[in-house]
Amino acid sequence: MHPSFMKAKIFASLALIIMTLAFTLPMITFHGTLNKIDNGKGEEISSLAIKSWNLYNQGRYKSVSVPKEAHNNLEEMIDTGSEIGVASLPIWAVSLEAPNYPKEAFPEGIPVFFHFDGFSGEVHEMNTINHYVGMDPMWVGGQLEREVGIYALLLLSLFIIYFIAYNHKVLSYIMLVPASLPLLFIADYAYWLYWFGHNLHNWGAFKIKPFMPTVFGDGKIAQFTTHSYPTIGFYLILAISLLSLLAFFAKQKAIRESEQ
């Protein structure tokens, strides 16, 4: 076997492992759990979902309203009526600062984290702020993406496995899909920011003109200072992208030299 074929398999395997551990696995194990919690069916939550959430939420942000003894314990958070986010790793973080949210109460501002399959952080508080300026709650955007996300990642995982198992030339182009994940996420994220900022309602207590929220960096909206930056999940999909490109070019080189 050409050595570049082996390199391609190693790079693709590493990309698959990162994607599985950071996103696919927690999305599968926690799938549908928030719906059960919202419907008061906590007794139907599997022990696997509980263990997965507890594991993936170690050291992650919890709402200031969550009792400290309930941190990293899904069952106790359900019992205390705490705000619960999804289990997969967050990709992007947004926070708001305003005079009516003192640093003592909200030392990190009002942070919200965006995931492939949902949100975490101060989601309720952020939706309250959005309502104040006539903006829809966050769940209105990206509904299709959240619904199909888990299936898209499973299909992508299958494609990568095929890439690893077979050396057909056409299959090598499969790796361009995971390679594009960072760009796809940013494009989708920016689109929905634009949509929210340009579809304001008249029922907002504070009237502002349509605007484009800050995609990356710091900005200003009315009396709010905004911060929008990538977090751990985005750096991992960057790693997946780089490994996918390395796998693609390694296999292209192997195929090209094998045909000579």
C-alpha cells in the first residue's frame, strides 16, 4: 500500500474520533431528553443520557440561578427546575453586558452558547432581552438545522468510514464535506443573526432599527455591549477540517502516484 494511503486513513480516523466524541456521541445519547424534561417526563430519561450530560457538562457554564450543589448533576438540576442546555460541546459563545445587569450578579454578562443541536447558558434571560427589543426567541431560528444535525453527522461519519475503508478516487472527495464544517457553521450562524436583526416586531418595548448583530468580536446594540467569539467546539471543528483536508490531499497524492 502506498504510504500516503495510510496517512489518509490516519488523518480521517482522527477527524472521525474528534467529531464522534465532541458532537455525535453526546447528541445521540441526549437526543430528545430536553423534550422529556419540558413535558414533565423526567422518569423516562435514560441513565445513559444522564451520565452523558453529567460528563460533558463538567466545568461548563451554569446559569447563576442554578444551585451550586446541582452543578454537573442532571437529576438535581431537573429537581430544582434549573435551566438545562444540551450535552454536546458548544461551538460559539455570545454574551451581553448592560447597566441593569450588574457584574456582581452576572460576572460574565449574559452568556449564551450555540451548539449543533441547541443552546446552553442564560437562554431564558437572553430571550427576555430579545423580546424587549422586539426580537424572536432564539429557538425560532435554525429549527431545521437542529432537527437534521444529528442525522447529518451520522451520515457524514458513515462517509468518512467509507473513505477509510476504500481507496476509490471518487470517495476521496467525501472529505471536503467535513473540511467545510467551519465555513458552513459561520455562514449559517451569520445568516440567522441577520434574519433576527432584520425581522423585529412592533411588540418590543424598546424600538430599534433593523441591524446586523456582531458575528465575530465586540459590538453595541442599544445600551447593550455584545461579545461574540468561538469556543471549544469551533476549534475542534477547525481541527476536523484540517485533518479532513490532509486526508483528502494524502489520498489524492497516493491515487495519482499509483496510477503512474
